[in-house]
Amino acid sequence: MFILFADSASVVRVVKSSNTVIERDTFSLTCEVSGEPMPNVTWITVSDDEHSYGNMLNFTNITRGDSGDYTCDTKNKCGKESRNESINVLM
């Protein structure tokens, strides 16, 4: 007898590599998720609907043009959830 366990996708938290984002620095956002089966994770840049697949969004040489809103979108066959995060790049 097998018992199949399934749990809806959820965003546990979004972790920033730093609280202060300075232009030309390296910066990342990590979307920590849970669910069974393990959810797929996509980062969406809200301003231009650009998609990056995976739980980590990396910026090398970040610029003020990267400031804005980003959405961590996670889903599996049992459900989906999204969480927004804002980045403000300082000079």
C-alpha cells in the first residue's frame, strides 16, 4: 500500500543577499518555497514581464535601471502562490 502525499506550492520567504543595494554591486534574491511535489519557481520582472527560471535571481553589476518590482511565482500540480519584492538600487 502506498500513500501519496501532495501539498500546494507556497512561498516560505524571499531572502535578499543584502538590505542595501548599491549600484555596480552583486545582488541576489532567493525565493524559498515548499510543496509536494516540489514546485517550479519563476522570477518575473514586473515592468517588462521578463521571466527567469529557478529560485535565485542574480544581478552582477546591478544598475539603477534594475530598480523595481519582481514577483516570485511558484506552482505545482496542487496549486500556486506568488510574492512580490521591490529593489531600490542606490548610487
